[in-house]
Amino acid sequence: MDRNFKVRVVVGVSIFIVALVGLYTFDSLPFKILFGLFAGMAAIELFSFFKKKHSGLNIILAMFEILFLIGGVVFVSQTNVDYFWYIILGVPGYDVFAYLFGKLFGGKVFKKSRPFPHVSKNKTWEGTILGLTMAIGMVAIKMACGGNLTTDWMYLLCGPLALMGDLFESYLKRTFGVKDSNEILIKNKFFSLLEACVGGSEGHGGFLDRVDSCVFACTVLLVISML
């Protein structure tokens, strides 16, 4: 097991534990504050991209990402614990299982082709398909155990929306010529400790890489709920 994988697991589990504590204390207010801080740091990372490259397309993509960050914060601020369980199962659920299954089975069934070679070349068909299956399945089980399909059906989209959000951020970083969302800020002493808290010092992303799927999914769900 390589060090990068170990750090991802440790950071992921730690953030999940902190999120659970925040969700079940003081009416989930600490969690909402934490999510807002994550989104704020993600926005700072996004603006740092312009130090490396800027163009009309970059500006447009960055504006969309800011809208997703705002939409994600608005959705989280007004949702309750029961509904946010759908988000946890569908969004981080997809990310975790897609990564794990991609590591375990990637290239063993679909040996040569990749689903998104021009946007995210490391994604595999095996990881993507199994990750989506697990995410949708877990949300469906939660819905069957205590939800309402008539009102909660939109949360079945969490897995696919997580994938779309991840792909959008990958495309965003590619247009800026950035590999990891924190690669510019991590060199700044003021931000280096904060970035290290989300595993950023290991070269596999920062705050934006942690919330990209979630804010995209939450923004779409916010629009659907408004409609």
C-alpha cells in the first residue's frame, strides 16, 4: 500500500468522523460552519489558479465553480441531518468506492479503454461503474428504510452528480494547467498547515478536491428542490 493511499484513507476517515460529530451536535451547526470554511478555502485555492494561467474560458469555468461553492453552502445550511445522510452515502460514497474499486479492479475487465481519457485519465470503467452502483444502492437502501420515494427521489442522483462534479473540477484544473487544487497555496507558509490538514502536502489535492463533488451535487439538488 503506497503512502499516498494511506494518507487519503486517514484524512478521509478523520474528516468523516469530524463531520459526524458536527452533524449530531448543536443541531448540526458545527458541521455547517465547517463546510462553509471548507468552501471558503476551496474558493481561495480556485483564485490562486489565476497566478498560473488565465483566459476567457478559465474565468467562465471559475465563475461556475464559485456558483457551485455558493450553492453547496446554501443547500447545506438549510438541510437537516436526515437528508444529509443521502449526501454522505451518495457523494463521498461514490468517491470512496470508485477509488477503491478502481485500485482493485481497474483495467481487469475493460483492459484498454478509459471512460474519460481527455478529462480524468486515471478513472477506470470498473471504478466508475461499481462506484455509481454502490452510491445509488446505498441511497436506495436508506430511502427504503426511512425515506419517501415521492419526495426524496432526487437524492438517487447523488452518485451521478458526484461524478459530474469531479469531472468538472478535473476539466477546470486541466484548463488552468494545475494538477492538484492546492499546488500553488501549499508553497505559501500561511496556508501550508491548513492544506496539510486535508492531506494536501502529499500531492493529491486540497480543499477544492475535497468538496468539488459535494458542492456540484448540492447545487443541482438545490435547484431541483426550488423547482
